[in-house]
Amino acid sequence: NLEEIKKIEKNLDSIYKRIDDICFLNSLKVINAFWKHGLSESHFNGTTGYGYGDAGRDTLEKIYSTIFKTEDALVRGQFISGTHALSTCLFGLLRPGDILLSITGKPYDTLESVIGIRENSSSLKAFNVKYKQVDLINDEFDFEKIKRVILEEKVKVVEIQRSVGYSNRKAISIKVLEKVIKFIKILDKDIIVMVDNCYCEFVSSREPTEVGADICVGSLIKNLGGGVATHGAYIVGRKDLVHLASERLNMAGEGKEVGPSLGVNKSFYQGLYMAPSVVASSLKTAVLASYLLEKKGTVVSPRWNDERSDIVQKIIFNDENLLIKFVQGIQMGSAVDASVLAIASDMPGYDEKIIMASGSFTQGSSIEISCDGPIRPPYIAYLQGGLTYDYGKIAILKAIKNTFEN
């Protein structure tokens, strides 16, 4: 009932206002960067071949550096995904004998083969890079264990995954991130702190590199692509570290100087321009979903009035059938392939079957309305996106009807 939804939205006004305030601050950040670097129509032109002297590509990277307050940036269409950018960064920073320490527990499933948690002959482990892990305790960093590992081992890189992945924990807020980075740097100032920022960009008014992260990585088919970028990812941070990542993506001796933009510059700029607004729409969609599903007696995280650090809404069904019906309902409420029935299937990089609704204009784009989850207890649906709040709302109502009324 749309009248009931309007009454509910009045209850959510103060939360939506807070989201809008952050959206404005991030919009200001983006437009100031555009102005500072003199974005012009000529920057939309692409290059082919080696990509020498690509002014549009190079200006975009300066804009990213300004937004994230970093020395350098690598923003490329050659990245297939966020996982590809994370892998490139890790292989760029780590050498045989080095130690990688994850302090947010086991990383996202697709990184397991990259690291060597899941055996793979092309993993970091196969190159004799050692991996250690400190799990969160009740969604908090285990400071004592982090300290013990750092003091006992010569850790090269600490990796922090802000978003939840397919776990049942909370996302890492900027405030909490700042505290743990300061703690690490006091123990060993030379440790490289690398942050997986996927799903978290523009949710807050500050980014990880503004609170001490040395390098930060994310995907453009999530928040910063604004639903316009069709692929790509970014790496921002210290100049020397971005350089190492660029040489791993491209080749030693050429790094950032090569890499044709192949006509993507305009979509990358336009996606970034739209990103604060699209992230705000995604957050409002998540808040509404959380509110409505909690009223249905479903366990949700975050709750509708919780502070959010990523765009992901967890819906914990504890029932395989309800998970499947909800994801299928999101597919029915999508713009593309709404008539397709989503079913669980094997996917590259995952152990369990995954059910995924992504009726999106860009394959796998999480910032468009999407929902997915592994077929394993406690049967959690991970909802994200909504290019506009209205489209997000429509999909949520469709999914709830399909789950509880059919």
C-alpha cells in the first residue's frame, strides 16, 4: 500500500536528511576536484594502442587523488573488477617471504584463491608470500592479537576489508578505521595499511586515505561508477605504492604512462559525477528495506536507524526458501531481464552455489539494484544498490510481496 509507505517514509525523514547532508558534502568534493583540474570536453576523448599522453585518463587520476586526498591514483578500465584491483595491488606490494596480515578475518571469497587460502598455483602463497589472519571479536578489532602478531612477525602489509563480504559482521566505520590505523602505525610506522573500500565510498564524508590508510582500492561497477561506468576500478594512495600497482597492472618501467582509455573516459567522469547521489539513493533503499523487513519479523543488519558504513543491507532469513524467493523478487523488480527466474548456481571464485539478482544495465553492477547470497546457513540475502530511490523502492516492494505473499 503506497499510502502506508508514505507514512513510513515520514518516520524515516531524519535518517534520509542525514544521508542527503553527506551526499551534498561528497558532491562538493567531486565538483571542486573537477574545477581544480579544469575538466573539459576534450578530456572525454580516448586513446588506443599504448595510450601515450592520454590527457583524459591522467586528469581523471588527478581528480581521484584530490577527492581521496592522496599523492597519486590509478583509475583504469583494464581492471576487470574490484577483486582484480585488489589482486594487482597485493602482487604489486608483496614479495617472496613477505607477510600479509588481514585484521578483519577471512577476506571476501574471491580473494581466497588470490591469497592462497584456497590452493591455487598462481596465488601469493605459491610465490612464498605468507598470510596471517586476526578475526574480529563481536565486530570489534582484536587489538591485543594484532599487537602480538605485529611484534612477533615482520608484517609488510595489513589488509582491512571495510564491507561485510558474505560474512555476518558489521562494516568498518571510518571512525573505527582511524583508531586501528593509528594503533598499527604506533607499533610499526613502516607497515603498509591497505584498505578494501568496495561498497563504502561516499557513504561517509571521509575516506580511508584521509584517516591514515596508505593505499585504498575499489570497483567502478559499485559506488564510484555511479551506475554509468561499465567496468573498471581504482587504486589511490602513496605515490610509490600506486606506482608498484601500476607496474603490476601494466609492466615494469612503463607503469602509469601506458594504458589506452579506449573511449571510457566520459563514462568514468560522468559516473563519478553521479556517484554521491546514487550512493544516497542506495542508502535510502537499504534503510527502507531494513525497516519494512524488520516489521515482518525478519532479522536485519544494519537496522533501519543504525549508522551505516557501506551500502550493503543484510537480511538474515534462516530459511533457504525465503532467501531464494526474496532474491527472485528483486530480479522481478529490476529493469533488465525482469522475467528471468534467478536460481542458485556455481560461480567462479566461490565454494557454495550463489543466487544472484542483477537485472542491471552492466553485468554484475552492484550499485544498480541487486541482491545475492550463498546457499548456506543462516541464508543471508545481501541487498545493495538503487540508481534512484524510487526504482529501489519498487524492487523492494516487489521482493517483499514475492517472499511473504506468494
